[in-house]
Amino acid sequence: MHVTTVSRRQLLDILLSIPGVASEIRTGSEQQFAFEPNAEFGVVWSDDRENSRVPSLIVVEHDKQRDFFAWVNTFVPALRPFSAFFRVIDPETARSLPLSGERLLHPKLASGFIGLIVAEADVSRARIPRRLSPLDCMGTASFCLARALVIGLPSRTQDTLAEWQLATDLLGSLRSPLIGEIRLVWDIVYSLADRKSHRVDLTQEQETILICCRDILEDGRISAVNWNQLKSELQDFENLRTLMDGTREDRVLTLERLLTNVMRDPKSSRNLKSFVSGYLTSLVAPGTIDHIGLLSQVSGILPAAAMWYGLCAGLKGNDETYLYSGGVGRRVMRELTRSEVWTGAPTCDIAVRELALVMRGPRSVLDLLGTNGPYVSIEIAPGVSCPLRFSNNDRMNESDVRSAPPAELQNLNNRLRDILNRLNEVQREVQKMSGGQTSGPESRTKSRR
């Protein structure tokens, strides 16, 4: 990696590829990134100097990135969106990027990630009657959080979630019903993965759930000691022998009774009831998430139960988790574990920080975002990109309908009234010609009036 700092003028010359300028600036020594306080920008080249005339990474202070994107979009319009060609990050992130863009992941924890991602996607698209697709899964907040953990990105759950939510709001995507639950679940998952950087302080309740999740990761089920402690928090709870050892039909019937007991419990917290509901559902067919529909009776009050179900099912380590909905899990895992080269070119259409700027910019940029269909690949964090639905034409049409002035609506109403009056006149003429008898169609027309 080759690092140096440049002025605004020098960076502009590099981006415009003026002969000789790039090679002159790249005379500094190779080193770990060190951002000089008085420097405007930092630039990073990959080790392959001969094949790269421009830097692959540009370092800009976080609070100056909006102005930076406005500047490059003005003076370098050929590179638009700019973040599709160059990754722009802040100095703190640049200093803490891991040397390798990927890390080893416990196989059971990996399938737990897939269970979480698929469950969130399945619940979020419940209002859209179509088959779950890999793009639905890769557009979830859980995918972004899992991807950040897999590549070792030093980011906190709340930071990644905030950027993902900003992107969905800017594109007008459907808001997930799980948005209020995702952080609580993933704070526990990060601790389960032994994520030491940016470690959060868990509540006592979260610690209890974390211990139970470790049992599932190691042994496939919650230990008797920890289950008894968990069960003590709930009232009117029967044992799990039938649920674990009965036939599939008996398990389903027993689960329905148990979920009813969980919902009726007035003392237990919502988070604890969500986890217990998800865990109990995972016992119906261990290792699969084919029975996510059984949580429909509690999803309105406990939306996070589906995510806990996906995690508990995945932590058992069975390949069945990957086969849900035609095997979308395998496609998601391919993208989740894809290696990342920090100094390589981005693979996204646009980064979320630049998206916030161009959504208020010229139509040409918005049209460019829609050239690949309804999905736009947004980089939420370095190396973390997700496809989100965006249809600018639909948004504009909906906006036009909502903002139609009263005079225009009145004009349409008058035209409709004129058409109905002329239709009535024709019907009266037909009635005279037929001797005063009213036909069936005429009667239906009067009733419609």
C-alpha cells in the first residue's frame, strides 16, 4: 500500500489524469496510513503502481465528505457517481482497516447468520406476494451487519444500522417491521462471535439470552440448567418433552399451546418472550427455517421472534438453513464471504454518503441509478454493499398523484360528469325508439348512477 497526502489542486490533477502529475505525487514512501492534520486529502494506491494511475482509496474527514462529493461531482462529472469508482473513507476508519479483507468464521455461526438474514428478509417482504430472492436477503440490515463482521470491519452495530436506514429512507424502500429489534439481536450476535472491538455492554437480560445462544452453538440446544433459569422467568410453562420427542404433528400442536402461554404471560419482557418463541419454533424441525409461518400468531407483537428462530435454527449447523426458498442461503453466503481488497475499486453503484447528496441533485444522476433496474447497490460501509429497491419513475408518479392541485381534480370531475350526461341522453333516445321500454343495460346504468 502506498500512502500520501495531497492538496485539492493535486487531487483534481490526478483525477483528470494529467500526464506526469500522478507519478510525481507518488514519490513518497510506502507506509501505514498517517493522516496529516493540515492535509486536505489522503490518497492510497495499491501495491501495483504500474497498472494504476489514480488512487484506489481517498481519505476525507467525515464531516467534510458531503462537500467533497459536491466538489468532485462539479469538477469531475465524467466520474459520476464518484463513489462507484473510488472508495471514500474517513481517517479513523482508514487507520483501523484490517490487513486482510476476510476472516475465518465458525461454520455454525455462519449458518446462524444465514438464518437471521433469511428470517429478516422473509418478514420484511411479507407484504409483497412473491418468492424470496437473494437480492431480498442481501438488502437486509442483517446482511450488512454480518458482512461487516465477516470482513473484520471495525464498526459498531448502531453505526452500520444508521447508514443502512439512511439508505433505505433515501431510496423510499419499504421500512422493515424489525427495525426496532435488529440492534438488540445483533448486539448479542456480535458478542456471540467474540467481537472484541467496540464491545457493547449487554443488559442482564441480553446476557441470559447470550448464554443460551452459546449452548445452542456448542450443543445444539439450551442446557437444562440454563433452560430452567430461562423458564423461571415465564409463567404457566409446560416441559419440552413433547415438543422435542413427539411426532411432527404433535410438535406443531404443542408449539401453538406454548406460544399462547408465552403471549399471555404479563410479567416477562418482550425481548425474552421473543427469544423463547423463536427457540421453541426451532425445535419443531431442528436445523430448518421452513416453519417460520408458525410464528404468525405472535409476529404482530413479537416481530423479533422470527429473527431468533432463524438464528437458533442456523446455530445447529445443518445445511438445511441454506436450502430455504430454493437455496437462497447459498447465494447469500457466497456474497457474505467474498474477499475484499480495500485498495481495489468498489463494486457498488454509489456510497450512501454520496447518495444523500445526489438525491437532491440533477435528474441525470437519478436516471443513472435506475439503469440497472429496480435495484441499486449501495455501499453502507467500506466493503459492505447491499442491493436496495429503487424505482424513481414510480416515486415520481406517486408524488404527482398526491400533489395534484384542487383545480385539476375539479376539472377531471367536470369532464366525468359531462360524459355521464351524454351517456344518459343516448339512453333516453334509445328508450324512445324502443317504445318506452327500459332495457336491462339501461337499468344497470341508472343503478350505477
